[in-house]
Amino acid sequence: MTFYNVQKSANDRYYKDPKTRIYYDFTTAASACSRTAQACAIKAAKMIAAWENTSQEPFRIAEFGIGEGDFAIAFNKELLKRVDSTAFEYVLFDFSKPLLDKAKKKFTDERLIGHFVCTDLANPAKFPYSKSGLFEYVITNEMYDDLPTAIACRQGKEIVEAHYGPDAKFENYIPCANKKILQFGETFPEGHHIPVPLGGMENLALIKSILRKNFGMADIFDYGFMSYREIEKEPADFWNQGLVRKYGGHLTTDVNFELLEEYAKSIGFIAGAMQQSDFIEMMTGEKLTSVELEDGWHYYTKAEIRKNRKKLEKQGYGGEYFEGKAQEDEPYYCLSLKI
Ligand SMILES: C[S@@+](CC[C@H](N)C(=O)[O-])C[C@H]1O[C@@H](n2cnc3c(N)ncnc32)[C@H](O)[C@@H]1O
């Protein structure tokens, strides 16, 4: 089977199962640290100020793939520090009813505004609204690595697709006939398995169709890589073996931001990928350092590094790190879009 099909059925089952406890199986950058939510709220507040000069309508925000709603709550709280609650509407989308129900229960503070919609975001044809210009800002955190992705490989001039068993183990290569994969195949480094985010590309088309033209923006956060040069540093066998990962019952792979950025531009977006920390620094104006702790990824200021030194040392951070001579390699990126 293609990885696209194996991943699609595994993740459908995993996320829609009421017994699934996602944050027992993994952490996400947005669930571990509220700095991304703070940065997005600062951006949204700036956009709202501009919006209010041109429109009487509330500014509409959509979040895609909300998990248990932790980012939504942190973002909402931050935004409410900056603008009035009547200034915006916030709609939360996910394809898992159990996760939407859990998130709803967490919205206990009535100032936190949220409408909840259950839909498959990799399938624009099924999106329950058809009006264009429906939202001014779309945000999504660590959903793209879960959307069905093909895994392809360039062997000389030929592009093949990697096929997997239902246990997500690589089985063999089949010549690729998918035009969306072939369109990008020439640029793939030879021998490395390349994730082609077909579900992500569908989602980008959906974002394009619902964003307000000449105003709308979107920020897509996830882990992965921003350039093939990064992955070429690893021997192909080593890279290929680590590309598909299973946490709990769900299957995830790196998000190919190089390809997504190119695709976004090809469908009419102004698009730019950057490290997630660069996005946060740009919005908050604070210089930050990335750290990986037991509970996940964090962005710390210098003062926080000093305050948490003991915890960091326990985690293996040494002298070079505290002297600023060594840095954690950050695998998190943001694709910022404008239409
Ligand atoms: C890894 S979790 C991330 C949750 C949260 N955004 C966070 O950062 O902690 C991925 C989320 O995307 C949702 N999701 C995955 N595939 C989806 C799809 N095709 N349509 C809608 N939601 C999807 C899952 O149900 C889950 O809530």
C-alpha cells in the first residue's frame, strides 16, 4: 500500500477513537509551550487593528487540527489581553469528534469564544462552508505531519513511490504515476525518501478558498525540514529508516516545507517558510533559545535559561550551551502565507 493510504487509515482510527489520549502518546510544541500561541495572538491583534479600519464585521479566525484545545485556550487568553471579545470570532476545526468534545469542556471561561466544527481538513470538497472570504486568519499546529502523505524517491531519472505494509514497515518501490508527485520529483535528492504532503496540499487549497483575498493570512506550524540540503547531510539509508514514526497508534512523518512553500506559491500565495523560533521572535521582539525538556519543546528567554539551569543540566545541557556556544537544532518550522 502507499504510505498515503497506510497513514490515512491509521490516523483516522487513532484520532477518532474516544479512548485515545493524545498527550500520553506524544507532546507537541504548542501543548508544551505557550509562546507560539502568544506570538500568533500578537499577530492577530495587529491584523485586527488593520481590519477595524476597513470593516464593521468581526475578524474571523480559524484553527485547524486543535487536539484537546490547549493552543486555542492559550491563544484566546493572549488575544483577549489585547482586543475586546467582540472584535473577533474563533472557529475550531478537527475531524475527531472526541477531541472536539474534550476541547469544548476545557472552554470553561465564558469570555473564551469558540465554535467547534467536525470535518476532514484534507478533503476540501467536504468542507461544510462554501463562502469565499470566510476567514481573515488561519492557524494550524502539528496537523500537517498527520495528514496523508506520499513517500517518493528519485532513482536516476525515475520517480518511484515507497509502499508500506499495514504495520508501517517499508516493503518495496512501485513506479509513480501521481502527477502531483511527479511535478516536484526532479528536485528530489537521489535515494532519499521524500515526503510529499498530498493531504497538506489539499489543505493549502482549502485555506486559499476560505481566506479573505488581499487581506487573509495563515500560519502553519509543524516539524520537518525546510530544504533538501538539510536531509542530504544524513546517509540515505539512515534517513529513510527514521522517516516514518509511530506514537501510540498514529503515524507521522516530517513535513516537507520546501515543497509546501513551492506549492503554495504555485497556487497564488505569497509564502515564506522559517524556523518557528524566528516567527515567535519576530512577533514578540524577544530573543529566544530552543530547549528540549522531558515535557517537550520550549522557547526560553535568557532569564528563563538562568532560572531553569538545574532542570536543563539534568536534561544533559552542559557548559557550552550556557555559554551560548552550542545550540539545540530546532526541527520546528512555520509556513507563513498571505493572499
Ligand atoms: C498532533 S495533533 C495536534 C494537536 C494540537 N494542534 C497541538 O498542537 O497540540 C493533530 C491534530 O490534527 C487533527 N487531524 C489530523 N488529521 C486531520 C484531518 N484530516 N482533518 C482534520 N483534523 C485532523 C487530529 O485529530 C489532532 O487533533
